[in-house]
Amino acid sequence: MKENLEPVTSQSQSIQSERQSHSEGENVEVVEDLVHRNIHVKCVTKKLVKQFKKDNKSLMAKWEHIIALHQENPGYKGIRLVPKLTDSHCIPSKIPRMKVKFATQLFSQTVASNMGYLAEKGIISEDAQSTADVILFFDKLFDSLNGSYGKRKKHSKPLLGPATPNSVHHKTWTEAKIFLKNMKFVNAKTSSVEYVPTLNNWVWTLEGIELLLKKIAVKYGVTSVWLRHLNQDPIENFFGSIRSQGCRNVNPTPEGFEAAFSSLLINSLSSVHAPGANCEVDNCHALHEVLITSGGCREQINCELSEIPDIEFTPLEDKSDPRIVGGLQYVSGYFIKTAKKKVFKGCSECKKNLMSIQEHEYLKYREYANKKWLCSPSDSLLNCVSNLQDINYAIIKMCLEKKYLKELIKTVICMHIQFDFIKCELHKEKLIDFLINISCRFFIYNYCKEINKILINRRECDDDTDSYKLKAKKLYMKCFKRKK
Ligand SMILES: [Zn+2]
């Protein structure tokens, strides 16, 4: 099936014209085109400059803004504004072409909101605002075609809910079609307009889906549809796995297919997600719970005092760079939100100590759908998390291999940080415990992820004083040479 995907332009064009000659309403074909949605995504990422109209003004989205955002997205002591953004998303030569993941992660609300924020702060070009608009537009469009959530409170994006006759999907699509029709690709070097089938195919896909929804409503009375169910990626992955079973199983007999299927079934029960498949990855909720939010180990371990490194604290005023303080606010807000759920719940005293009534500027950018569901940390909490960051990062960087690393970090935290700002007698002890635990787990987890990214060359080593990052880079280079 993969071969079908490769010749992007010519073939999808012919598919398109072939389909149009059929009379309307052939449901099967409409569905089929959803697979080709992936191709559209790919096309979009490859082109460099895009022109579009908003409020009747002609605006330009440029790939260079994405590269600029990538450059201005430094990790500072374990916190990064857009943690997912790597070289594989931004640097054209490093983008894996067959993997949709990188395109969909790039066209996300997080990337758009951070781009808007940095443009507003004058850190990247002001024009980047229009690139952010395009990214946001595609994020919404992807969401509107990828819904699989019920109306639970947890998922506040209504576009991820089912499409019903009165849902927001239809309005989104009508607007999207106008937007897409007005959009043009412009060659970055020659500034001439180039024709790509991507945009037309998008319009065509949307029209197909509208038609399909109408048809199944009238004919079968189905009025609520999760659009992710139209996605064929799982089948593609399934056949891909069958084919690669036993090295190259490209033309199996029915018996062979059955055998491959059963061995896959048994093997996959124990193995992790198929590597490199265009499928949503299991985001390891269970692991995440264990690593980040669960309770600590109860064992008493004593640390050698001589092992404790000196910590240099960076005062919060010196972290005023929007790229640094923004991330810190976001992470602090996340800690508080979790603490509210798990520790202090409705306690007004705790709320007063930990949360700020005024919403921080960065967090305003990150909110979406006009819902206020990020928490703004109070100044004293922000300061506390900033110190926790300094301690955690300094220790992880120096003694990652140490046994009982977390106990060591906890000891150092207790030596250096006063939690005076927490006044509530009822929750004080639990809250301190919680903050220490969550920060350790958060920073250790993030640091390991960072190292993993360096190991697979998605990120460069950004700190020459960090021996683990240097080691990871070296190891990658060694394996890379061997592969050649
Ligand atoms: Zn309380």
C-alpha cells in the first residue's frame, strides 16, 4: 500500500479527475480519499510559502517562520516552550517524508500559540503571526476530521466530538473551503505562484465528507459520526505488518496470511507500538502516571552529604526572557492543576497561596476555545518552582546515574527551599510532598526524553557542559557511521 502513496502529485491528480467523472454519492470513494488526506498533509509541509486572505487582506505564511520558532525554542534547564518540536519537524532535509506524525504535530495549537506569543514579544518576525494563523487553521481542520471523543468535559475541543447535523463541523468546513480556495503556494525563491493539487484535494475531501454525512443520515438514519472512524491508517498499518512478517511476505496465500496474522497477534500483545507506523501512538498513560504523578517510594535512604553538589540558583528576575518564563509559568500551572485535583481540591486558603487571580500573558496565548482551564500560578509558587527547576536540573545533569537519584534530589530540595508561602495547615505537608515529587518526576522524565531525542538525531546537543548530552551525541555519531 505504501507504494501508492509515493508519487504524490501526478497520481493524486489522476485519482482526482478519475473520481470526479463518477457521479456524485459514491460513498466508498469518498471514504477512500480520506487516506489521501495524508498526502495532502505532506504536500503542505513541503512547500515553503503560502499566501492566503484573511479579512480581505492578503497575508503570507512562510516556512522560515517555523524554522525561526524552532531556533527560538531553546530548552532552558529542562523546560521548553514547545517540547515536541524537533529538527525532524522543521528542517526540510530532516523531515521523514513517509511519516504523517511530523506534519500533524507541527500543525498544532501549541506551535501556533507559541509562535503568536514570540511574534508579539518581538523575538521572531511580526509576520509570523500570519504563519501562526495558517497553522491554527490546519490544526482545526485536522481536528474536525479526526474526532473520536464523547462530550466529556475533559476534551474541550468541540471539533473532536462527533459530527452531527448541528455540530460546529459544518461551519468549520464551509469556512475552510473558502479559505482553501483563496490559498496559493508561492515559490520562495522565484515568488511565482505554483500549482499543487493539495489545496483542491482538500476542498474535494471536505465536499466528499459533507456528502457522505448527508447520505448516511438520509439513507440509514445515522446522524452522529466520529470522523476518525473513516480513517484507513489502521488497515494500512495492519497490511504493512503482515507484509513485513518474516522479512518479506508480499504475496501471501490465504494460509500464509492467516499464519502471519496469528503470529502478529501473539507477538504484538507483548511488544510496543509498531515502529514508524502512521498511527497514533499509545501515549503511555500508565507509564506517565507512574513516572510523573504517582506517590513516591517509601523506603528510607540516607544520602552521603559529601555527594551533594553545590547548587547555583538563578533568581526569577534573571529568567524574565519570555522564552524562559513562559515555559516556567506553564509548568507551574500544570503542577497546580494536578495538585488541585489530587491534594487541596476546593480549599480556598490553598488557592489563595498557590494561584493567581490574574492570568499570565503567556497562558492567555495557550488557552484555546475561550475556555479558562489553565491555572495561573501565584508569584511565590512561580518562584518556588523556579528554584525546584534549578535544583533538579543541576543534580540530574551531574549525577543522573546515581542510585536513589530522587532521594538525593529530595534531600537537596529540603535543604534549600522554604515552603513558607503555603499557609494552609491542613494541606501544607501534603502539598510540599506533592511539589517535590512532581517536580522530580517531571524533570527526570523530560531530561530522559531529551537524551532519547539526541540519540536519534532529532535534536542537537544544546549544552556543552552536559556530559550526558555529549555522550548521547557521540553515541549517535558512532552508530550513524556504522550504518553507512
Ligand atoms: Zn488547604
